[in-house]
Amino acid sequence: MNRRIFGIETEYGLLCADAGDEPVSVELAARILFKPLVESGRSSNVYWRNGGRIYLDVGAHPEYATAECDRVEDLLLQDRAGDYLFADLARRADEALANCGTGGKIHLFRNNEDFEGHSFGCHENYLLRRRSNFRQVVDALVSFFVTRQILTGAGHIHRDGKPRFGYSSRAIHMSDAVSSATTRSRPIINTRDEPLADASEYRRLHVIVGDTNVSESSTALKVVMTDLLLSAVENGVRIEDLALKDPLASIRAIDDELGSNIVVELENGRTMTVVALQRELRRRVLDHVDLDSASPLVHRMVDLWDRGLVAVETGEHGLINTELDWAIKRDLIVRFMERSGADLLDPRVSRLELAYHDITGKTVAERLEESGAMVRLTAEADTRRAMDTPPASTRAHLRGQLIAAAEQHRRDFKAEWKEIGLFSGEQWTSVILPDPFATEDPRIDEMIEKIQTDNRGPRVFA
């Protein structure tokens, strides 16, 4: 396997419920949620001690970007740590609402669509070596991302026409296959050249087609599948012959009904089922990527890739119904409908579907994990540690170390993905970190030593 940096950005849905006679708007709820960060003297855009970033995105969407990771095990911890950080902010927001007499409960959701049809994203980022054929590689990857939803879609309910389950709520919101745009259209792959690293060495593959997953197995699977396929392509595998004739029509047709395995047309005139296309991609990956040094979790995801395809092809969803979101959610809703007599259009089903994605309070996902209905891959103690501890094997380690030292000694600092600065005397001292794999830097060591030995009075954050 080729060593790679990857990370996930998650936009959370936001709602303030049970606020009494005066409803709390999403904009006000967002301000209350971020108030502790703003009052600390900082802002609603904060780089955290674990190397990640917490911020308020356009449209009042709270967002968390994981630190740079080169192990899927670290990514899962960082991703879940983001949930915990936001759940803690929501708890503090609830206390603030109670203290001012407004009441209400803040809810945050790992989903990608509200009930008015607005979509928000889960963005995956993968570091690539800079090559002249980047666009050709990206074009060839589109069919993989279009068809991947049969495994890694979060599942949702179509309420237009005949009510039915679908694979991916994100699928119908894609408006282009490949584009540099981010606001006027939603491409499957965004090609904006912003590597957040040494631009002469690297590019960043920015994928915005995927659902935000609740199940850790689904998150791990989509990242491992993509990482392995990128490694295979970098090792010379050609997949252009699997390009789809009409990616946007295909992504919608695949999503249309959960469990379906439709036939899609390729650009070269051939036809294949979705499962067959994914199985062929998996075969080429395993023929060209050495997994001898891969972790047990990577091997587990390679197996899940196969089991997921078998489950879709045969309808034997028991093969994956504690691991893949769409199967877990479908089982949860079907069991409820059988007990209650509800149908898919029942408001109680809508509430249950939304509750599946809620990260605040005692969550549905936690109950499912405790009962064995959803596999948990992370340990609770490790996740709590990841709230304040960055991955040890990437640049995030340097960023997290300096932020922790500056916060401990109440020193002004500023941070970006590849730059970090410290206020010293009357000026800022900044360090550029162009290598995302770097874990040591004497300049950072000097800055931390200066923080620890400086006898000037404490400062507050800028």
C-alpha cells in the first residue's frame, strides 16, 4: 500500500427543539453553540488541540474537519472525537438556553439532507502525488464513486411517488461529474487545486459525493476502498474502460431503490451490473496492491467490500446488517413499522430516521452499538483521548503540540493547515509546514520551549 494522508470534513445538521413559544432559529442556535469558543477570545473558526478544525460553515452548518491521518484507525478516532466535541458544545448550549429562560434542546445530525430538501456535505480528502495526468485519473475514478453508494450509502427514504428506501441521500444532489466549482454546482469530484501542502509535490483529491456515515464500519470502508483504488491507479492500474456513459443518470438510478443491482451502460458501449463493476474494481485493486503490511482493520474492510457486494447481489443483508448504514437503518425502521403499524410516510418514521443521525444526548447509534446491532470499531477511552490528542504520525502532531502549549500558557497563536504562528514580543513568528508527513520540526520545538520559559505575563487569545 502507498502511504497516504486522508481526512474527512463533516457538516452537521442543526436544530433547536422544544424552545417554547419563541422558536430558536438555526442562525441563533449556531451562535449559541459557538459562543464558548467566541467568548474564549477566539472565533467561530478554531483549530483544535487534536489537530482538527471546528468552524461554522456557510448556511449555519457546524463543521468539523479531522486532522491529517495516514491510518484509518486514527481517522475513525478523529472523526468520532468531532462528534464528542460538538455534543459537548450542544450540552453547554442547552445549559445556556435553560439559564436564560428560553429552554430548548440543541440537536446535531450526521446526515446530508433536511426535510426541505437542502443538502449539506461530507467531504473526503486524499493526498496524491502531483502528476500531469491528474484529470484523466479523476475522470476514471467517477464510476467508482457513483457505484460505491451500494456499500457506503447512509440509506434514506424516498417520499416522492412510491415511498421506498434508497441508498444515498447525497446522490440526487450531484449536478456534475467533475468540476472546480463548489457553490454553483455539486460535482462528484472537486478539482480545485488546493493541496494544503507543498504544491510542487502534491495534489488533494476532494470528494464530495459521499454520505456522512453513522456506522464506523461504513466510514472505514469508504476510506479503505478509495485509498486502495488510488494506490492501484498510482501503481499503474487502468480503469478507464469502466467509465460510465452517463454518471449523473447512473447515480440517481442506483439510489432509486435500496437493494437494487441495476445494469449501467459504460462509455465504451458495454453494460454491467453495479455489483459486477464494483467487483471488477476490487479484483484489480487486489491484483496490484500489496496488503502484506496492511493492518487487521484494512483486511477486515477488504472482506467487508466483498461481503457487501454479495449482500446486494443475493439480498442476504444479514451479511452486513450490523456494519453498513443503509442496512442497519432499514432494519431499525422496518422493525419499528412492524411493531407500530406505521408506514414510510408516518411522521414517527421521519423522526426515527432523523434520530438515527443525532449525535446529542444518548444517541440511537450508541444504543445500537451496546445491543450489538451496530459494530463499533473504536474504543471509548481512545476516542476520548483523540478529543485532545492528534495523530502521532502526521503534521497534525506538530500543530496539536503547539496549540496545546499555547493554550496551557495562554499565549496568542494562529493556525492553518500548513502554517502555524505564535505572538512573541511585538510580532508574530510563523512556521510553514509544507510536508503533511512531518512529525518533527526544530522550529516548533523552539516555539514550544519559548512558550514554556517566557516569563512575561500571560496573554489571552487574539
